[in-house]
Amino acid sequence: MEEYIRELRTRKGIAAGSKKDQETQHKKGRLTARERIDILFDPDSFTEIDTLVQPRYESYMGGKTSRYGDGVVTGFGLINGRRVFVAAQDATVMGGSLGEMHANKIVKAMRMALTYGCPFIAINDSGGARIQEGVDSLGGYARIFDANCEASGVIPQLSLIMGPCAGGAVYSPALTDFVFMTENSYMFITGPNVVKAVMQEEVSQEELGGGLIHSKESGVSHFLSQDDQECLLRARELLSYLPSNNRDEPPYVKPVDDPDRRCPELEELAPTDSSKPYDVRQVIASIVDDGRFLEIRELWAENMVVGFARLNGWVIGIVANQPMHLAGTIDIKASIKAAHFIRICDAYNVPIVTLQDVPGFLPGTHQEYGGIIRNGARMIYAYSEAVVPKLMIILRKSYGGAYCVMSSKGLRGDLLYAWPNAEIAVMGADGAVNILFSGEVKKAEDPTARRRELVSGYQEKFNNPYVAASRGLIDDVIEPRDTRRVLIRALELTLSKRERHVPKKHGISPM
């Protein structure tokens, strides 16, 4: 038996790259696949599968042997005490390149995660398709894409880009729920000559799709981290807000923060002067448990803030206009950002809290030509489609079509509230007077005084929360300091919500 055990240990011992390969990886500022797994999972909880898989190498390299594992480590373990599957590409073995058996290992782990209702994490660090395996490599990518689509909305899928991810390989992360990138990772679609140039450091990674580019410009990345360790810990944090699958509820955490705590600071944080900006993140921090808020896509479409928090221990998703950027208007990027997040919340049973302070959609030919109509419709569709509890607070401005698209009663919002300074109307008083009373203002003996009088009258008659409250379009007008306790009571009522759409194969969401 000792002889057999020695052979087993020898075979498993060559599943990883050589010490020289590991040192090369460390010099790049990156950890090895197994070092990453050690950080990602709870201590001593990881179980590897398919350790001894090898490529069909005789067909491609004239019988040349290969290391076991085929450049990817797959298996399952515990994260925060819950079962999670992983496929971590190993750049120390054949550059982490993807071949037939490499792909089979990944797809097998994904299928197991789907079968057993567990989240799946892909750690990407690969030179791309294994050229010597030809079309078998391409077929492997296609099988991974299909598995991503099959698991979408059923189990959380996270992609951690911790090295190169180029060519067709980029589409698997793009199909997952969340993409994490480190500062020295990159993603791009391009030809093999450019890939080679990047690998040989002849072209800047950042110029072709570094972590900062995709976090700030393209929106492909949801989280940007300085290094591998920070990235892995943030992935652990995100999973603490998500259920294991679409049939489970998000993890409840017994709260320390008082559910009846009032927030008098809110009366100072958001100026009543609707032309003055403020940081909506401060409002969020005041309301949620312990001020903890995990923001998603922090650097992209900054006029819309989305992320996860808790209210009295229950997980919520927050969608909020950000007056600090573009006055909180909704543009193409903000629409896409909000719609994607809303659909994730709905898929994984996370109630949505909308904090509205929006003067409208961003005007201009650039937005019109770019498709603001089509892209703005994405957010409408997402809110209408969502059957999770939908709560909303109008903090200040709520004008025009932007009022309609952000969790309004017409889109089956559950409980909606407004602060007493809220302005709910087709447009601001100044604009309305310019359209409705321009002739009267010109004919007045004192046009300035008459205009001021008309603006004041419009605000009193139309531009306040009480008209909407009188029509039942909002459920109540509340004092800002009571926002937290009101939201908690509304949330705990609506957690038992059961709503279904009319039966259909699927809707046709604007794309």
C-alpha cells in the first residue's frame, strides 16, 4: 500500500507548476491558483476534484506528456460557512491555456454547482485558447458559455480576473453576474499578434483593457482591487449578501443597529435647495444597518449609485440617484447600470429600495443618438419585471418621465414615501412657468415680480408631495429622520410578498 500511496502523492504533486513557474507568477504580483483558493475559502474546507485530469496530448504534440490538472484547479469548499464551487486557472501550468479537458473540468464544476444549488466562482488567469488543440479549444469555450447561460439567474456566478483574459475568453465573465478585476489584470478582444505583444510587454495592458479602464470606462468590471488578496476578500464579502441559489433567501444577520433609530442628520445632509448637490452615499450610510454599504460599479455611471446593504438584518439592494454627478440625471450608462442590478436583485430574492432625487433624463443629441430611448426602457422593464418587494423614498426632486421609471406605483412599487420638501411634477416650477405663462410674464408691468409670483404659485399648487399623496401615488409623506424606521416596517411587511406575471416563455427586454 505504501508504494501505491507514494505514486498517488507523486502524481498529485505534479498537478501544480514548478517552483520556477510559481516564482515567475509572484514576480508579476500575482498569486498561484492554489494560493488564491486558500484565501478565498474558509480554512481547511476546500476539496479538489479532477486533480489528475490530463489533456489528450498525444494527438497534438506527438506523445509529449503533460502535467496533471490541465492548468485549472476545480473543486468546492466553504465561504462564510456556505458551499461554493470554483474553477481557478493555473498560469503556472501551460500558461493556464484552455484546451478540451481544461474546459471539461470547468463545465463539470459549473454543472455540479447548478445541480446542488451553490454559487460558482471562476478565477481567470490564462493565456487564452491552447493553439495546439485547435478547434477543441474553441468548442470548450462554447460549452462554458452555454453553462454560464444555463446557470444565469439560478446560482450566483462571479468572475475574478486576476491576470490575462483575452479573445473569446472574455465572454464567459461577461455572462456572469459580477466581474472583479485587479489593477494588473486585463481583458480585451483582439488578434493573436496583439496578445503576444501584451504578453511581452510591448503594449500597455491599460491601453487595451486594464482593470481601471473596465471599471471606469466600459463598465465591464463591477469591482476594482489593488491586488489578488483584496479581490478575493471582496468576493467573500459580496457572497455574504447573496443567497446560494434563486430558491433560497439572502443570508439574514442578527442586527445590532436599533430598528427604531431615528436619523436627524438626514435633515442636514440633503439640502432643501434642489439646485445644491450632496452625496447620496451619506444618506444611505445614515439609513442602513451600521452604515455598511457594498457599492457595485462605483467608478462607472457615477450619477447612479447601486449596491447591497442591510435593514434590521435583512439584505436589500439600493438604487439611488447621485446629485453629485450630472445632477443625478439618468443617462444611457445609468440606465444600464440600474437595470442590470435590479434584475440581479429580482433573480436572487433581494428587496429593492429606491432613493429618488432625479430632475429627468439627460438631454442632448449625444444621448439621443446613443439610444437613450432604448436603453432607458431597460430600466422600466427591469422595475416592472421585478416581483421582489419594491420600496421607494423621494428625497427631493422627482420630475417627468424619470419619476415614472424609478419604482413608481405604475410600475407596481409596493410602498412609496416622500420627504416633505419633495418636488413631484412634470418639470420644475421655473420651466413650467416659462412654457405656460411666457406671454403673461412679458405683458406684466414688472415681469420679474410676476414671474416670481407664478413660480411660487406653481410650486404651492403642483410641485410638492401632497398632490401625489392625495391621489394615492405615494403612500405617505414622512419626516426625513423617520426614514430608517419607516423603511424597516415596510420591508418586514413586504417580505411575504407573492406576485407572479402572466405565464409566458419569456419577455422581450429592450437590448
